[in-house]
Amino acid sequence: MSHLRAFKPTWNERQEVVYLRTPWPLERRRISFYKLKISKQDQRKPIRMAGEEDGAGRVRELQEQRMAVQKKTFTKWMNSVFSKNGDSVNLTDVYSELKTGVVLIRLLELISREKLHAPSRRNLRVHFLENNSIAINFLKTKIRVDLIGPENVVDGDRTLILGLLWIIILRFQIGAINLEETGGGVSVAHRSAKEALLIWCQRKTSGYDGVDVHDFSSSWRDGLAFNALIHAHRPDLFDYRRLRDDDPRGNLSHAFSLAEQEFGIMQLLEVEDIVVPHPDEKSIMTYVSLYYHYFSKMKQGQTVQKRVAKIVGMLMELDDMKVQYEKMVSDLLCWIRAKVLQLNDRNFPNSLREMQTLMTAFKTYRTVEKPPKYQERGAIEAHLFSLKTQLAANNQRAYNLPEGKTLGDVEKSWVLLERAEHERERALQEALLRLQNLEQLAQKFGRKAALREGYLQDTARLICRQDVRSLCSLDDAHAAGRRLEALATDVFAREPRFSALRDMAASIERGNYHSKEQVIRRQERISQHWRDLLQQLQEQKGLLGNVVETLSILRDVELVSQELKELQSQAGSSVMGRELAEAESLLQQQDLLEAQISAHGETITAISRAALKVFRMRKQLEAQLRLFEFFHDCEELEAWLYERWLRLQTAGLGRDLNQIQLAVNKHKVLEAELQAQESLYQGVLGRGQDLVSKQSQVSQRAVQKWIRTLKKQWSHLSDEVTGRWNRLQAAATIKQYFADVAEANSWLSDRKPLLTSEDHGKDESSTAALLQRHLRLQKEMSAYGAEIKRLAEQAKSAAVLTALTGEQQQNKMLQYSDSSGEEEEGPGAVTSSSSARVGKGAVISSPQRQESKAKVRFTYRRGEVPWERNEIVTIVNTDPGEDRVLARDNRGNQQLIPKTYLTLLPPAVRSI
């Protein structure tokens, strides 16, 4: 009982009873004790007279609610005290039933365990005052109670009666709560009763999901905190995880009923009183204190429990060391297995730079990642030694290491790691050496390929310099033949070098070099040029042979012509002979002349046949010329069609009416160009139809392929022109509608102030003027209604046309190579990605810092140097605002060429 007499209220408790020392009137004291907790900032705000009555009414309403809740709680608490002590007292209204003072004195005797003066059983007011004086004087010996007198209890003052009961609860029910906190040594932390009870609740509910106890009001509203207190002491009663934070009524009912059934704690609170925005703090503290007192009685035998706890703690520490050892071994073995898998990976990159990066990562593993793991291995051995030592010191059984987690298992895994590391190092060195050799071989290939390309270009230039058609004499033709034979001999002598280059490229391909596609493509290009050179030599030999044959025929014709002239002079002689011998001699001469004439006839026949063969060759060459002229015209027409189609794809509709009108004018010019080009298109198709029946089967397929391609391209371009015209018309209609709407909106905005004006006139004349103005405005509005209707109809039309002005899907125009289904990139091929088209402007759209490669899509003959289809050129410079780029071929010739004639090559196919 000494701790009750020594009780001194802390600052928080003094705040609860501060009203006792305040010299305010009775009504002011009632309001101040049960007033809402209003912040100091709100208290400093000036109170408006208009809301004073409403605010006071709201305060009174809340006070009444709080008082009703506290009345029920305090009444049930008093009944629980009487019930536990065996008294048959059952209170229902503390305001009237405490008036006699008998119940109050009995309550103080039960909770203080002290004997008070016997109360008077008489029913006069003076006896009631005497009994209540006994109770209040006893309270004054425990705590300061200055402003509550016995008359307040006798008169049934609700506010002070509830305050008196709260003081009793706070002093005897909650004030006895003390916390023992350990911090270096054992020390008793003296706190206020409220703080001590709050800290106790926080400790017990720590770690429970959804529970955050920071006060005795809203923290308990969802019922989880009550259940957490019960579960913390008796987890066997229910499964806390089944509770849901969205069912506060169920949680509260569960906790209240469980506490009453299992612990005998009377249900002081009602569920409806808790599921409110701000539950009553004093009621919850009163109810929670019952939990504290009940569970504090469960600490009997604390000394034995401490000893057991120490032993259990030691055993738990040893178990923790075992768990820690197993975890350390598991982590190390897991790291070793993962690292062994990583070290056994032989999927190395093909790039020398990436391989060097991989080698650097391996060195980092050896110097940075592996040493801490080696230290961890030593720490595991030391930890196991410490564990065995403590087990032996505490007379515990020896620790049986789990299977697969012994030091021997760690040693075996570490040996596997060392082996994998060694093999990884050897594999990395071999792969790095292989890549270095491949890189050197690729560089050597590049040098040799450059030499072979230069030789091919020089040889082709020498062959082109020999103009066989300008040979005039047979001797010159024979001399040209000897030079060509010498050149062919030199070419054939270099064939092993080209074979060696092919073998070099094959070795690079077998070695899986990272740029093997570029090497193979360059080798194929050199091989193709080599085959073209051999074919050119063969053609030159054939052409030179034809020239020699023709010159031989001309020489024979000349010789026969001279002999025929001599024979003609002999045949024209009129000498018949005068003697027999002379006549016989002349006759023999005549026989010889006739034989010579007959022999020359056979020679002339042979010359005629040779000449006829030459004439037939000329006709074939002329037919071939017409075929290639047709192909050239097809290429030119295809380039023109693609350029116009690309212009349609990249052209926009315009942002306003002026831009749309400009786009319409440009489109009309394009339609005129298309109409003018149609005659050329029909002419090319007609020539193609004529050539189909006069060519070989291979040439027929090529001509038919061009005809089909041009028809599809022309149809595609015509559809694009028509579609763009429709989109332009739709865009113009929509923009015109918005312009008309803006104008109508401006007209209405100008007249809106006249309608919303609050000026109704100051006198009769001004009012009449305003009325006349309003009538004119009304007539204008009526007349403008037709314009509004027209805009509504125009809006419907514009809404239908909006689908045409949306972003069009970028499609692909069929090219000559696409129509045959061939896989190789033929002339006019268009890449599927729009970013690979030079003509689109997506690739060559800004000045190039580095030179890039491109392929000529169409045969270009408009510049100083003709460039054939599929020829590779280097883009030197480009300007995003220009339609032409500066390009350079392999021979060093530079010239401007339209973007539509080029296709930018991706980095994977650019030459080394």
C-alpha cells in the first residue's frame, strides 16, 4: 500500500485534473473538462459571431456523446470491481446512485484495500454530505482534489461525478502501472500512467500487421490492437492472420467476447462506441488497464522463469550458431556452384574488344570477388570451432554436421572451383589468341583484297582502252590480238592469288570471325569482278576474232578484185592467133583463164557467205541494243515513279489553310507531271510487248517482269495520288470548318458582353436606347442562326472526313527485284525498314560525321561519270535540306546524285 500513498500525479495526470484548481464558474469548468482537443492555433483564431452558436452547439453535442460513453464504461468498471470482490452491487445510473456516498466509500475500500469510516445509512441530505465527505477526504490523502466537494456528488453534477470517477480510475487502476526497462542495468523508468500503459501496449503489439498503437483513441478503432494484446499473451486461442482490417465490428466483437470468456474481463465497451472517428480515450484506457492487470498476474515464478530463460537463451544462442553455420556454408556452396557454372560457360564473344573485356572481368573475379569468399571460408572454420568449444563448455552433445554441409564438402567444392577457374583461364587465353589471329588474318585479307581490287580495276581499264572497232589493218588487228593474249596470260597467271584470297576468306568464315559477313561479301564481290574480267577478256577475244575475220575477208576481196581485173583484161583480148602453134597457145591460155575464173567464183561464194554471217550478227546486235535501251528506259521510268511515290509518302497535309492550299497546288503539278509521263509509260509498255515475241526465253521473262512491275508501280502511284487528293480535300474541309467556327465564336464573344451587362439604364431615355440595342441584337442573333445551322451540317461532314486525315500507314512500293521473288538485292530493291531508305530522308538526314556506304539503286547516267546499278559508293556529305548527296565511287570519282538513287547499307554489310 506504500506505493499508493507515495503516488504523485505526473504532468499528464495533472492536466486531467487541472479543472479542480481553476476558479471558473461551474458551467465553464464542465465545458473545459470535457471540451474537444482543439489545437492552440485554432484556439487563437477569432470566433465569428455568426458561427458561435453553431460551434457551441456542436461542442455540447460531442460532450454529451463522450459523457454517455464514459458513463457506461465507468458504471461497468465499478460493477466489475464489486463483482470480483463478491459484493452484490449492480449500478445502472452513477449520477443518482452515488448520491448517498455508501457505494463510493465501498468502492474506495475495495480498490485501495484500506478501511474507511463506516457510512451513515440515513437518507437525509446531511448524511449524504457526510458520507461523500468521508470518501473525498480519503481521496485527498492520495491525490490533490481541491474543487470537488460532497455537494457536487449529492446534487448529481454529471461532469464532476465523471471527473471524480476518472480520478479514482487513474489513481488506483492505471496509476499502479510501472515499466521495468533494462539499459545496461535494471532500472525503473518512472513515467505517467498513460505513457506507461501506452508503452506496454506498444511493446506487446509490436510486429503485428495492421497494428500501430500511438494513442488510446483511433489506434483501437479497427479492433486489431485488442486482438493483438490477447494473441501476444495467449497465441493458442486463435489465429491472428485470419482477422481482416476491413471488418472492425467483427474484430471488436471477437476480442471483447474472447476476453470475457477466457479471462473474465468484463466488457466495459460497446462496439458502437469504438467504431466512431474518435473513440473516447478514457474509456479505452480504463478497459485496456484491465488487460494489463490480468496479464501482469501471469508473471508469477519470475525468478524460475529467468533461470529457465537463461538456459533457453544459451540453447537458443547455440542453435542460432548452428543455423548461422549452416547458412554460411549454404551461401558459400551456392556461390561456388553458381560461379562454377559461370566459369564453365564457353559461349565466348567473337569480338576481340569484348573478349578483352571478358578477360578483364575474369581478372577482377580473381582479385576482387574471390578473396572475400576465401576469407569467408576461413570464417566458417573458425565459427565451427567456436561452436564446438561452447558445446563442450556447456556439457552439450557434440554437433552432428548436416549432410552436404561439412568442411569436407566445402573443401571439395572449393577444389572444383579452382579447377573450373584454371580451365576458364586456359579457354580464355586460347579464345583470345584465336581472335587475335583472326584479327590479323582479317587485316591481311583487307590488304590483299585492296590489291586485288586495284588490279581488277586496272586490268578492266586496260581492256577498255583497246578499241577493237578502230582497227583498220589486219596487221594492227594481229598486234592487238598479241597484246590481248599477253594480258590474258598475265590474268590467268594471277588466278592462284585470287584462290588464296578465297581460302583466306574461308578460313575467316570457319573461325567465326565477328565481321565474317563483311569479309564474305567482299570476297564474293571480288570473285564476281574476277569472273566479269574473265568474261570481258573472252568477249574481247571474240570481238577481236570477228574483227580479224572481217579484215581478212576485206583483204581477200581486195586481192580477188585485183586478180579479176587482170583476168578481165586478158579475157577482153581479141587476138585469135595466126598460126597453129599460136592458136594452140591461146587456147591453152583460154583454158587456164576459165579455170582461174571458176576458182575465183568459189572464193567469191565463200566471201559472200562470210559477209552474210556478219550481216546477221549486226541484226542480232541491233536487236540486243533495242532490248537494253528498253531496260534502260524501264529503269529511268521506275526511278521517276519511285521518286514521285516517295514524295507523296513524305509530304504532309499542312497545319493551316494556307499550307493546305500550297500542298494542293503542288499536288496539281504532280498530277500534270503524271499525265505528261503517261505517254512515255504507254510507249515503254508498247515497246516491251513488241520485244516479247522477238527475244529468247530468258529475255522474254525479263521483259515480262519489267512490264508487270511497271504496271503495278503505275497503278500504285495513281492510287496514292488519288488518295492524297482526297486527304487534301478532307483536310481543307476540316480546316475551313474550324476557321468558320473560330469566326463564329469571335462574333458571339463580341456580343456576349451586351447580353451579360447589368446596365439597365439610369432613366427612361437610356433604358429605351438599351432596349433598341437589344432588339437589334435579337434580330442579328436570329439572322445568325442560319450560319450556326450551316456550321452544324459542316461539322457532320468534317467528322466523317476525319478518318482520311489520320496518319497513313507507311507501305512499300513494289520494285523490279520484288516482283520475281528473288532473294538477292536486285536493282531498285527497297528495304523493308523505312530507316534504311536514303530517299526517305531518315538515314541521310543530317551531315555525316563518318562516311557511310550506299548502293546505287538505278543506273545513273546524268552525271559526269555513269554509275551502274548495284555499284557501291561512299556518301561523302549530305544536307537535310537538299535532294542530292555528294558520293564517291571506288575509282575516286565524286559527283552529286539524287537521294532516291541510293540505298544506305547497314553496318553489317559495309565493306571492310
